[in-house]
Amino acid sequence: MWRRLVQRPMGQFTSRSFNRVNYQSQQWTRRMMSRPYTAPVTIGFLGWLFGGVDYDAVRKDISEILEDYDWDDSSWGPVLIRLAWHASGTYCAKDGTGGSNGATMRFKPECDDGANAGLDFARSKLEKIKEKYPSISYADLWILASYVAIEEMGGPKIEFKGGRSDANDGTACPAVGRLPDAALGADHVRDVFYRMGFNDQEIVALVGGGHAIGRCHPDRSGFDGPWTRAPTTISNEFFKRLFEETWVEKKWNGPKQFVDKATGKIMMLPTDLVMKSDPKFRQISQKYFDNED
């Protein structure tokens, strides 16, 4: 599926890429048949099995809570996508552990992982939806919320398949440290994404697509600022800025990051710039820069 995704133009990548979340998170069915379980089957699965969730209604209610002039750039979309990505980004293709099934970020130690700082806001934002639709699992809700956010920010509507279950406690949490460290380089990026089963082209699509939206916060990731000047729009703007701007190291008391030389108002992380400095990543990034459609 991912191979087909990243061989398509940039404008089509979002739908395919976030379907990967679906693919990874539903590996529980195979794991439960071949190995001891890592997350129990709960009402989320039973609700899906017996048709207990009106996903169209859930989609509608999620879309209605996204716009918020008191939140970042007036949209909850980017942080809901980050929630789904971080829930899924712990996946290990080799042993089938991690991933979005279980919604284990509700528990320690995963919720205290520094890479997940600030995602308690996103989880709390979805609580009213969960209360209204108690049969939907948290694991399904988090993924569906990201799909709706993508659609509302200009991306495609992604077909949703429910059935993820919720873990009962933190014993189902994956090992802390599986998510990318934005301060490191190309080798680290490959180590993390190869563990999930991605190749270089898929890595570039995910990094560039995910960092076209949203912003960093000093009180969460430690970094500061948006990647683009349109942080609530799905586009190839990350790649435009990557190649068209001159990036200089930011002079401040925070972690190492870069800002555009012209205005200092947008930023890149060390892991972002390897999409340009690493020869293989650069070749792929150039394709997305040249062709959004």
C-alpha cells in the first residue's frame, strides 16, 4: 500500500499515507491469532462488530470542533493529526508491537514520553465526542479524528475502517523512545522509520506532509514556530520552503533549530533539513517540490 502511495504525486499522498495508520493499527487481528495478546478486546471492537457506532455522525461532530480561534492558528486539526501519528508511530513491523491499537497513550509510561508532550490537549479535546459515542474506542476515535482533520484542511476524504480496541492499562504500552527525535540526523530518521516498515520515499512523504501543517511549542517539544506560512493547509509547502528559503541557525536559549533568513518567522528542525542534505532524501524531496499534483 505504501509503495503505491509514494509513487503517486504529492497531491495524492495524504489519503494513502494515513491509510497506513489503518493498516498498522489493524495488525492486532493477525497478532492475536499467532501470539499472546498485547491489548484486550473491549467495547470498541464489540461496538464495531455489531454496528454500534455511527461513524458518519462521529465525523460530523469532530469536524464541528476543529475551528477554535483560541487555539493554534484557529484549528485543532494539526494537533489531532499529531495525536494519531504519535499513537501509530510506535509500531514495529518486525514483532507487531506498538501502533494505534490499544490507545495506550492514555497510560504511563507512554503518556509521559517527552515526544508526546502537549498531546494531552488533543486527547482531552476528544473526550466530549467519546462521551457522546461511548461505543467507539479511543483507538478508533483518535485515528478517525485525524482523517477528519486532513479532510477539513484540504486533503482527501479517507475511508475509515473501525475495530481497534482499547487497552485496560499501561502494561500494553510499547517501549518509550520509539518516536523520532527531531534533534538527530538522517541515520536516526531511517532507524525509526525503517522499524515501522517504511522506505526512503515514504519517509520523505510523511515528514514533508506532516510538517506542512502545525507548529512547535517551547513548552511541549521545546522547539518553536510553524514550518510554513499556511499551517492549517495540506500541501507541498514544506518542500517549497525547504528549497526556496535560506536556513540559518536560530539564536536563542532553546534546542538547535533553524529559521528562514529573510523573516525568521518559519522554522525547520534538524531532522527536516536532512530531507535536503541527505542525497537520497534530497532527490525524493525535489520531486515533491516540483510536483504537488
